[in-house]
Amino acid sequence: MAESFPRQRARTRRFALGLPRNFSIANDGSRIAFLRTRSGGDPSTCLWLLDVMSGDERLLVDPNVLHADADVALPPEERARRERARETSGGITRFSIDREFTRAALDLAGRLYVVDIGSAAVTELRTGGTAIDPQIDPTGASVGYVEHGALYVIGVDGTPAQCLAAPEKDHVTYGLAEFVAAEEMGRQKGYWWSPNGSLLMAARVDESRVQRWHISEPANPDKPPNEVAYPQAGTANAEVTLHILHRDGSRLPVRWDAAGFEYLTAVDWSDHGLLIVVQSRDQRSTQILDVNPATGETALVRKDDDDAWLEIAAGVPARLSDGTLVWIAERDDAARLVIDGEPVTEAALEVRAVFDVDGDVVLFGASVEPTEVGVYTWSRAEGVRQRFHDLTAGGVSAARRAGGTTVLIHRGLDSAGPRISVHAGDREVARIESYAETPAISLNVRLATLGKRALRSAIVFPHGHEAGSARLPVLLDPYGGPQHQRVLAAAGAYLESQWFADHGFAVLVVDGRGTPGRGSAWARAVRGDLAAQVLDDQVDGLTAAAAQWPDLDLSRVAIRGWSFGGYLAALAVLRRPDVFHAAVAGAPVTDWHLYDTHYTERYLGRPDTEPANYERSSLIVDALRLERPLMLIHGLSDDNVVVAHTFRLSAALLAAGRAHTVLPLTGATHMANDEVIAENLLLLELAFIQRALGMATDG
């Protein structure tokens, strides 16, 4: 019997296994180290090396050879890091490499290893057995790591480990990123090496003031609850300070206005100096500060302000070879590349991220059409130039570059997986093969621009459906909120949607106001209200789609989603039962008072100063309005959107006498990545929606 799509999707971790990733390029461009599992069904990630000129690939480290149970005995801090990073595989999930590409450091199950790149010889360094986040110094002589919240340095030559900073009390760590940095800011690191390897700068995180939440597993009452320091909106954040650490054990505090700028969003330590980026609690002001490592004093390099909020851009700050600052700033309703304080890209080009700075060349991703991302370079000699257009037209691309060598990752609508090519200048010299499995499903999707707001949308029809042959129930499949796009010119975005479509639906995906890629005003339209405009755009997209494709049956409309998409799905049936006839809401935020500071306060402000924003965005207050079938799904071990969100909405629905379905997922986190859960969730969602819309079920 052929394997079903839900089964294949679950077994391959949503087709992520086998994909090459985490590319690191030697400074001379000659070699590329990267991660990849051995196959699309193998969850254990290995470290590989590619010789650029010959195209030869070799396996450097197989984690199964080093540690048979590498993913069983993980330190709790590493489990938390993987959840924040949405890491779906096991084995070697990260590595650090020195400047000359001679040695790499990695961790497995709390044990620390160093790999000689030339010989592939692997040496274990003696630690306490619960080491995480190894970072080799740029010279390759030492490795930093964190163990039980203390920051250590150990020599690759066997020099014993030295503790540079240890917690002075409970709830203090050195060298780890705090919750909101890892979950919301994209900053996973908590310590940084100086370019010559003589110094470290470490974040000291004090969570003493952060309230404690207790996440239990009711199916296992013998186990104590997991205590989590969760910075709920309106409450205290962790106190983050920075310290310059010397090998002799001495230290210097880094001084800045931490009361006015309590968020540390980014760090860049290069030959040109040490830069930190700090942000105010209301996220309306950001400062780039130059740090003097000899004194700990800081000097203002740049300040940005906005009446709503400032986005945290990926890949910046950075420096050109002469030390010139590279930054991304929003001007004229667009994110623009800024060199030495001046925008060098036009407002029509929305800059998404800086991928790398290679000498005097800035490699970055940008969009003219929101559903596509192209690869561009800027240099003083050539200005802004689109690169590899013949290979990347009409899709979504990313890249890495060093020493004139570029790794190009392109996804399009013609293939579910990426095409990964290596280029010397503009000439392709090698390919890096993906071992990911090909989905047992083909796409019947088209992109569209709908309604008066030109909503970027995708419509997915069943295979074999001919226009006018049948009226199709409609399933909306959005995310619909800030920081994430669903409508992209990449086939992998629509695999689940196609599976639902092939069970008799027209599936519609709409990116409305608040989603990225369409400028500052579009994103900021949701400030103060995460419900009204977001829901209006789903309704407008549906109405416009039905006008364009008359086969859509608006008397049978369902909606499904996860996380913000789950919030939107529940919102839809609560507030617009005239349009939506059933909903499946996975891991929904139901009461924004229960979500974290950095995300929630960006859009809704502080609950004590702007309470009306929380009221108008809440699902709890709408419980009495439910008149359509609603299924709520939530992982009991979710420490991002905690299960209290679903339980509080369920309690309000029960108090209002409104029938609903709750599906608790035992042992599942926000990723709900367990194979059995991931496979059966799709089947249960499908059956619920089919019954709710009066369709024949598949079983």
C-alpha cells in the first residue's frame, strides 16, 4: 500500500529531513561546511564538507558514531533552545567553525567535540557532561560553552576547562539567550568571541523578577510540572546585562541605559569593533552602540525612532571591509538597505534581510513583488544589482557568500524542495544535493491578487476539477498575522493545502494587513487591534475569490490555522458566523494578556496603559457568540502559547453554554512534531471539517 501524504509528512518532519542547511563558507571561498541528514527519513543530522572547485562532498561527522542516544539525553537548556529555534531534526543541530576553517566545534547530548576539518578526526573535550552551545574562538585554539548557566572556556589541546562566569544566585545564567530574545528577536546566542580570541562578551540573564508558570503533563501525574520563567505581557522581563570577560577571570560591565533600552537585539564583533543593538521596551526606539572592550563604555553610533514600532532586521548591523556600517531602516514605507547612514536601495525594493557582507559587497534578499524574494548585491563599484535572476525568477531565494563564493538556495512553484547551487562569481561550479523526499502529492495551485487591497492570495483546487463541473466547499488556510507570510511563490508552502483540496475543497490562502513584505504602513495597520483588519481581509479575499472562481460555494466555508492562524480561525467563527461555518484552531492565542512581552506589546502596547487594545483583540469576550462548530487543538507541553489559552476559551464557551470540541495533545509542544500526532492531526481535522460542512467523510 502506498504511503499516505499525512504519514510521509509526519515521518519526514514536514519534508525538512535531508535538506542541506546551516552553510558556512571559508573566507577564501574554497570550502563549504553544512548540515544534512543522510536521507529524507533520517532524523539524525550530520556535518558535511564540500570542496568548491572539485565539487567533491565528504561526510565529516556522523553523530550516530559518536553517541547512539544523542537525542535522548539532552540537557534541558538544549531542549528549550531547540524549541525556540523550531528545530525539527536531531543529531548535530549546529556547529561553530574557526576563521581559517581548520576546526569545528559541536555538541551532542551534553558532550563537546572538536573536528579537524582536514582529517575529519574527532576529539571529545572533557566537560561536566551537560555542555551546550559550543563556540570555537576565531583562532581555533579554544572553545566556549555553557554548562548549568555558567560560561566556560576549554583548550582544544586538552587544557582543562576554565569557568569565566558562574551564576551568583538562582535564576541567573551567563551565555544564554533569554526567552524573548530566542523566541521573538531571532537572537539565539548569549556570548560572543573577540576577533583575536582573547576576550569574550557574555550576557548575564537574571530572571529573578520574571514570573513563574508551571506547565504540567496531566497524563503523567507522577512527574512534577516544568517551571518556566515566562514574561507575560505587562510584567517584568529578564534583566539582561553584558560583561567583557578576560581569561584571567577579570571582567568589565558594558554600560548603557539599560533601563531605557532593556532589549538586547543584536551583537556584531568584528575587526572594526564591537557593536550592540538595544531597543526600548515599547520598541519605538533603537540604538546602535559602539562598545569599548577595554573600558566597557559605549558610544552612540545610530538611533532610529518610530511612532508604532521598529522591526528587527536580520543580518545587521554589519561592516564593510573599511568599517562602514551596514544597516536596514524603514523609510518611505519600505525597508531599505542603508550604507553609512544613507539608503542605497529604492523604496520600490523591500529589503528582507542581509545575508552576508563579503569585503565590500553586501549580499541581501529583497522583493519587488511580495510573494517573491530575489538575491541582490550592493557595492560602491556596481551599486544595487540583482543576481542569479535567470535561476531565481518567480520564486523565493536566499544565499550565503564569502571569498567570492555564493551558496544560492532557491525555491519555486515547480518543485517542492529547494535547488542549491554554488557559484564562483556568477558562474555555477557545483550543486549541493538535497536528500529530502519528494512529496507524494503534486500541486494544482495558482497565485492571485484579490480585492480592493490587492491581497496576495493562493487558490488550490482538487486535481481533476474542471471549472463549472461542481460547486466546491471552501477551506481557508491562513496564518494571517505579523512576521509570517503564507503566500509565497514556493511549492512547499501549499502541500497541506493541496492534500485538503484533493479531499473535495477549494483551499484559499490570503495574506492580509499585518503580514510582512508589503511595506511599513501595511504591517502597522494592525497596531492596537490584532482582530478587525486581519479578519476583514480574510472575508474580502474570500468574497473576491468567489467572484473570480464561481465554483466556490460560500454556503460551505471552513477555516483552519495554527498559532496566530489558530487565533484567526477561532476569531472567524466567533465574529463572522455569517461567512464561516466551521473552524479548527490549533494552539491559538485566545487572551493576549497571556502572551509574551516583546511580541504582544509591540502590537497592542502595555495592558495597563492600553487595555482597550487587549479587549478588542480577545477571543474570550466573544465566547457567547459561538454558533458554529469549533475544534480547539493544543499541546499540553506548549511553553510558547501555553495551553491555558485554549482552556480559558473552553471555560468561557462552557459558561456560555456553547458546545465545542477540545483536542489536547499529550506531550506536544508548540511544534507538535511527534510523528503519531502530526500524522493523525491532519486526519482528525479533515474529518471534523467534513462533518461540520455536511460532506461525506473519508472514513
